[in-house]
Amino acid sequence: MSANIQAVILGATGYVGGELLRLISTHPDMKLAAAVSESCAGEPIAKTFPHLASIYGGTSFVSHGNWFDTVDDGASVALFSSAPHGASAAIIKSALTVAATKNLDVHVVDSSADFRYSMQEDFESVYAIEHGAPDLLERFQCGLPEQIVDTNVRHIGHPGCFATAILLASVPLLAAGITNDELFVTGVTGSTGSGKSPQSGTHHPERHSNLYAYKALAHRHTPEIVRLAAAATGVDAIINFVPHSGPFARGIYATVQAKTNRDVTQRELQDIFTSTYTDAAFVEVVDGMPKLKNVVASNHCQIGVAASGDTVVVMSAIDNLVKGAAGGAVQWMNRLWGLPETAGLLAPAPAWT
């Protein structure tokens, strides 16, 4: 199957779209067929992403109405969507309709929130907008590849970036049964987590040398985290989440604290996480504390733990744009196509960013 999978990126001009373009450029089994953007159709990819000029210097964005002209009839297609919440579902529905007419073999991974809930009313209650394709919900599954062993669906809704970091830290804790069901979570995110469109929270003078909480106990990723944690562990956890805006561009650092039902040693806690992630290529349980610079721009996650008496702490560091979005999407797409889960994703973090 090598190099025979044609990649199509819907909503390709945002930060996640740019990271998908970068990752696909070195993927051994995928080749870009179309970078789709209605607003930038006909413009060179390099105009929006100058850092990708050496790779895509002669390639332009295409419109939603003609991306399928770049794909061969009957082709195997990896369809990625990095379109915004609320818009992605309808765009995917249209794309799948066209794909059927060309007899394309398609798997979809959506990085928006549109397919993170299996029930239309759950999505609409959290995002306060109408779902764009409720008839497709049963064809998608949401979760992290590290926490879903088998899937019988063709398409995936990727969890949010905060959800990714927090689930990697909290699911082994809940599954071990050593804590009560209430977790206290702090997460600090970089400015790219707010998307490419400028706003007050990501404006450099506001963000530089600054740190502040927002949407305390009211972040919209919280019900998603609760639902996915329950699906992975059977525990209906109470998640008390306080997100923070950090003075950096990329990365998420999440800290999960909980009370245990008995005294737990540092070694016991370390062993729980090490055994959980023995076969997880992208999760490293470290001695000591994880650091953002060890994971930024990579698909890797570092986890560190601490324990004292009846209190445990788990820390998780990821890149929000890669492991939390584009890289996680490629990881899922690899599995859907029966490829090695690590294909195209083993580049280490650059460290001195």
C-alpha cells in the first residue's frame, strides 16, 4: 500500500491544517492530493505557509467544489478535516457524497468538535449550535488511539487538545481504582490553541510574559473529558478543570491531582502508568517532571507522577497542534488504514524552540 494513499485536507489554512501539510510531506504512505480552502483557492500554499515553500512551492489550495478533480477514481483517500467547529460536519458530509460518486475508499479523521459526541443533543448543548450532519454521527467514534483498542467504524472524531493531555494523565489513574472519582485539573495552553484568527486572548502584548486562568470550571472540553474517561474506564468522574493561557505559542501542560483511598507510593504510581503505556509509542513516563520543550513540535507525550500519602499528582505535556490535533489525526489515520501507528510521526522534538 506504500505511497498509494492520497491525502485530502479540508480547511487547510489554519494552524492544524499547516501541521497536517507538514506531517504528510514526509509520510511514507501518503501523498498530498488536495489542500482545500474556499477562501484561498488558487493561491499557493507557500503564500499562507512560507515555511512549507520548499515542499509545496508549486502547489496551490483548491476549492471545495473541485478537490475531487485531483483524486483518481477508485483511489484510497485519507480525508482530514481541520475545518472549524460547527462547519466541519457539513463539509465532511459533502465530501463523502462526492467520494461515493467517484468510488473512493475513504477514511475520515476530523479534528473539530463536530464528531466528539455520539448524540446530536450532547454536541448542541455544549456548543450551542446546530449539528451540521447528525446522520453521520453513528459512522464516527471519538477517543485517543492509546485508549481504544479496537474500532469498527470507518471514521474518527479526534478529541480536543486539552482533552488529549488530560485523558492521557487521568485514565490510568481512574482505571487503577486507587482514587476517588473526583479529579482537580489545571492546564496551561499556548496561544496557538485559540486558532489562527487574532483575538484579545492571543494578541502578543496580552500574552507575552503573562499567565491567567479563563473559563474556570466551565471549559467546554470538560464534558468531553468526562464522557471519554467513562468510556475508557467505566468511571463517571468529576472533573474540576481550570484552564490557563500561557506565554508561549505551542504546547499544553496539564496537572491532575486526586485523593487516594489508601496511601500510595511514588513507585506504585509510576508502575501503574508505565504498565499502562508499555506499548504506547508516543507516551513516555519519565522519572521526574515532564517539560514542554521535550515534546513541542512532536507527536510525543511526557508523563510524570508524584505521590505523598493519600495525594497523587500526574503531569502531562504535549504539543497541542501535533499530539493534540494534527499528529493525533495522522496516528489515527495510520491505524484506520492498517499502517504502523508511528508512520510519519517519529520525528523528535526540536527542544530549543
